[in-house]
Amino acid sequence: MRTLAAFVFTISLLAQTTALQPLIRTNAPIIALTHVRVIDGTGAPVRTDQTIVISASKIQAVGNASDVAIPTGAQILDLSGHTVIPGLVGMHEHLFYPSFGFGVYTEHAYSFPRFYLASGVTTARTAGALETHTDLMVKKWIDEGRNPGPKMHITAGYLEGPGSFTPQMLELQSPEDARAFVEYWAGRGATSFKAYMNITRAELKAAIGAAHARGLKVTGHLCSVGFREAVALGIDNLEHGLIVDSEFDPAKRPDSCPPSSPAQLAAVDVTGAEVQQTIRELVQHKVAVTSTLAVFEVAPTLQQRFLDALSPQAGLNYLAARDRLPEASHKYSALRIRKEVEFERAFVKAGGLLVAGADPTGNGSALPGFADQRNIELLVAGGFTVPEAIQVATLNGAKLLGLDQQIGSVTLGKAADLAVVQGDPATRIEDIEQVRIVFKDGIGYDSAKLLESVRGMIGMH
């Protein structure tokens, strides 16, 4: 029976990898990663000189190199000087990119999945779609082995009211609209829903009720509804954290989104009674928070890989917009990141589940995959240890998806979803960007080849 199962697995593997073969570094039946450093995703200390054995898409062994027996016939990769982390579980991803002031966002069904996978993201939840049918087909093609990319979990559209910033969003007019929206997309394969900035409490309640009736979840980038109001209505997850929570704004009115301001955010005290009460309610009701620090960094250090990723026109548009940023925007960016990471540390200390994602929108500085890596760097800069930050970006996301028994950590028996990083992020966190091989279900993709296959495509498709 085991021989038959192995045969079926091998045939399935061959069928799935034929189209992807030029991008694959290794798909040997048995692979041993030897003499590697491991940051396992659980928050545990770094382990050195480890061996990981991969077979039949699973982690079959992991432990000290001196203790792990390497099976006969295994392909051995000596990874001295490298670090293995779990594949990133991105919980705020998109397949679209800003159009630099034109109000319409371009779907990137071809390039974005490759950027995510090349950067170590092996599982991705879209946190809102502007072309939900396309996103669902991208998932299907990846699952069928026709295109490379992470394991996709599709969040349908946006549950938004009047005042949306793009005509690509449906504007709800009633709770019945919200309920119908959920029913439609749930029936077509969406696994979660995203409430947006101008939704009313009644519409949010209707959407949550419809989603929960199907065993599905609702997250939110909110403004018209405060966090505590959303918690009381039963929301499962909140995006971006403190810096979008309008409940502390004296100008806040019911079901209305007040204008944000640096002065208002600066006045919010994370250690104060109001914020601490919000944290307690989030934790008590098991509402997760998604960290998206990189999208609020309006002018990060320009990297060559970033410029190489953009199409010529997108690059010109981005650089021109960046040059026009006033000094006040830079200061506000720093304030938001500082306040948010302070909130996130307090939330985690109180027992909250913090997850992370790239959110490749904003002013275009956050790119798919690259921003997932940058989030980890910013968490560490804000006071998280390296193992803690990697846990946020891996195992915590798996927990929110209900998949922590299958993915999210370098653990015996779990899927071989791993990122091989050149260097030591534990001592130099920027090494998290040096991804060389990404294993998804035991197939090792060449990160450099994936990136080269979509060089200059962001801004196009």
C-alpha cells in the first residue's frame, strides 16, 4: 500500500512540475539539507548544524546533523552558511498594484505569485481582491501546477460603502447587499471576506453573520467602525492595527470615517486605559491583528532589486511620486510605524495573535514578497526578537488559517514548505532578503530564476 502511495505521489509530482521545471532547483524524491541553521517558526532559539530530510512533500526528519540518518539515495545539499526558516504565511497579500494617481489598479496575475514565492512566501491569503474571478483562477492554476506561486487563500472583493477610492469596488447600500455579497462569493470559492473603510455597523453585522454561517471568516481595514465595535459584532481579524483604529479620534461619529491626522495619532497613548481596553477585548474575543508595517514606510532605502522589479513606466512614476513627498509625509510615516509596532508588542504581550502581510499597495514602495521580508525587519527593529518576528510571519498565520498542524514551522511531519536563506538572519536580520531556494510541498524552486522570469513586470501584469 505504501509502495502504491509513493508511486501515485511520484506520478502526481511529475505532472505538476513539467511546466515549472525551468524554475525548479530540485525535486528529487529524497532531499537532505545538511549543516544548516534553523529558525523553526515556533519562537524557539536558533539551532545550528541541523539536517532536514524531505520526502513525499513532508519533513521526514529534522535534528542535529550528527543524529539524523540520511536515507540512501538522497540528494544532499550542503547548506553550511545558510539558514532555513518556514515558508512565510502572508496574511495581507494582493494581486494588484497602485496606478500612481489614476484611481484604477492593475491586476498582476502573472508576476505577483512569482514574486511571493521567490521571496519565501509559500502560503498567501489575499486580503481583498479587485478582480476576484481572476484571483480564484490564479489559485486554480497554481494548484494544478500550471503556474508557480504560493498556496492561495482568496478573500473576496471589498465590503465597502459609498466613498470608495477606486471604481473597482462595489459600494454597499444596505445590510442585504452585504449578505448577498458574501453568499455570492462564498459559493464561488472565496474563503474569507474583507470589510472596508466606509462600511456601516449594520452591514458589517450582516456580512459577519453570513460568513460565519458558512464557517468562513471576516477581516477588516476599518475606519467608519471602531475596533471595539467590530469585536462586539464578531469580526475575526483586523488589518493594520492601531493606526487605522478611529475609535480614539474625538471627531469620530457613528458609521462615519473621520479624517486622520498626525496630531490625532501622536496623542494616542498605547499604555493608556483606552488602548489597553481595546487590547483586552481583542485578546478576550480571539481577534487577530495583521501587521503591515512595510506599507506605511513611504520612502524606504532604494534597492536595485526593487528597481529591477518595476516596469520602466512604473519605475518613473514611482520615483517621481517619491520625489514629490513632502517632509511631513516622511515624519508621519515614521510616527505610524513607531506607534504601530508599540501597539503590536503590547498586543502580543497580552496574549494576542499577531500575523503579518505585505499589502503591496500604498504609494508603491511595498512589493509582493519583498515587503513580507521587510515586515520581519521592521518587527525586529521595533523590539521583537528574530525568532518572535519569524513566528509572526509563519506559524501565527498558519494558526489563523486553521492550518498550523500542516504548515508554519520546521516540524517533523509538516509540509516541506521552507525558505533557504544565505547568511544568518539571527545576527543580521537583513539576510532575510537573501532567499536562495524555496521549498513548497518538497519541491525546491530557484528564487533567482523566479525573479528573473518577471523582471520589469510590476506595473504591467
